[in-house]
Amino acid sequence: MRGKGLRAACEARLRELDLPDVVDVRGIARLLEARRGRPIRLWPVRDLPGGTGLWIDAPAADYLCYERHTAALHQDLIIAHELGHLIWGHE
């Protein structure tokens, strides 16, 4: 999927989330947690091997790991990226 098709798919997925006008990544995590009926744990880690973010699909919860020692805005970007994996149903 590329270009306009990708954009249209992303816009459709966002509409399905029915987000409030103002929301932050932690709010999106809580919303997804409630809709999926499964805990999402945001887990700041230090020196994450292989990058700055990681999603762990554990039996009891989803863990979204993000780099502890980076700017708050960068942390939000990492968390948003990992939430994207949940939103799109990646494995």
C-alpha cells in the first residue's frame, strides 16, 4: 500500500478509534486498553537493545517499552509508534 491508499487506510483506522479532540499517547493507550480488554503497560527502560522502542505481547498484558533517557517528546513518539502496532493488529 502506498501514497493515497496508505493515507486513506490510516485515516479510516483513526476514525474507527473515535478519539476525543484532545488526546495524548497515554490517553490513547488507556483507550486501547479498555477497548481491547487487555492491560497496556508503559515501561521506561534504559539502553534498550536494538532501538528505542519495543512491544512485548506477554500473556497477561502488552508492554510498550521506551527509552527512559530521552526527551519527553521523543518518548511520546516511541510510545505512539508502538501503539501503532497494536492499532494495526501486527504480531
